Amino acid sequence: MTDYTDIDAWLDRLDQALLRLPEDERADIIGETRGHLEERLDAGLTSTSALAGFGRAEAYARAFLDDYALTQALDSRRSLAMARVLFDFAGRSLVAMLGLIGFVIFSATMLAAVVCILVKLVKPGLVGLWSGPNGVVLGMTSHTGMHDVLGNWVYAVLLLLVIIDAALARFSLIFAVKGVKGREPTT
């Protein structure tokens, strides 16, 4: 008769490590893992040898928890949920880091365009598409020696910039979460 004490203790630790998962998913993982361990025992391994291939229960649980977090963020379609999960992965995934950087850059550009629209409403002479001897500037500038090329059409340009940046920020998040999810080990 095989002693299941070590295996039961390991599975209890796995169950505790998986507490953030829904009960049915947790039960499936525990059941499937127990089945794999029993197959190893039936093949003649000791409980210690059978567990050796699985590592620490907490480390084994991590792949399931990561997959669940990525799936939840992606399914929610909420930008902040996706940004939060990418932030959690940024230290161990270049894809997550790049997606987060893209999101921050596009969001900052979008915010700057919104601020320019609001300033243009209050102080129309401060915002425009300025052209002069040193180049072209879209936004707010001290426009000495520069003239406004667009006039009130700058509203349309800024609004288009807001829309494009919002789409690119969202695309960065979705692309990165899908990329990280595709690269995560699954068992």
C-alpha cells in the first residue's frame, strides 16, 4: 500500500496557493494533478520521487494563477485591468514591458491633446499648428516669429490625435496581454 501523506500535504499546499481561482477550476487542477501523481506512484515511484517533477506547490500554481490573471484581464476588455496585469508581468516579460510603455506613451499623448483642446477653448491664441523658421509645432508654444497654420481646424486635428492615440493605447494593451498569454507555460 502506498503512503499518500506527502502527496496529500503537497496537494493541500497547491489548493491553498490556488485560492484566487474559482472553486471548479481549482478542483479540476487538483484532480488532474492528483491523477498525474497517482500514475507516477503506480509506475513504482516513491511519493518523494513522484513530487520531484512538480517542484514546490506554490511554484507549480503560479502558471495557473498567471494564466487566470491574463485571461480575466483580456476578457474584461478594461484598459486599467489589462495595464495592471501587464505591470505585474513587466519584470519578467519584455512583451509586457513594451506593451505597458506603449500604453503610457499613447495615453500621455492623448492626454496632452485633450489638454490642448481645453486650452484652445479658453485661450484660443495659445494653441495651434505653429509654423516658423525653426520648424513646426502642434500644441501650445510661445509663438514668437511663428504663425498658426490651421486656425480652428486644429480642433479636428487634435480630436483625430485623441482618437488615434486612444486606439493605439488600447491596441498596445491587448496585443501585449495576448503576447504574454501566448508565452506563458500551460500545463
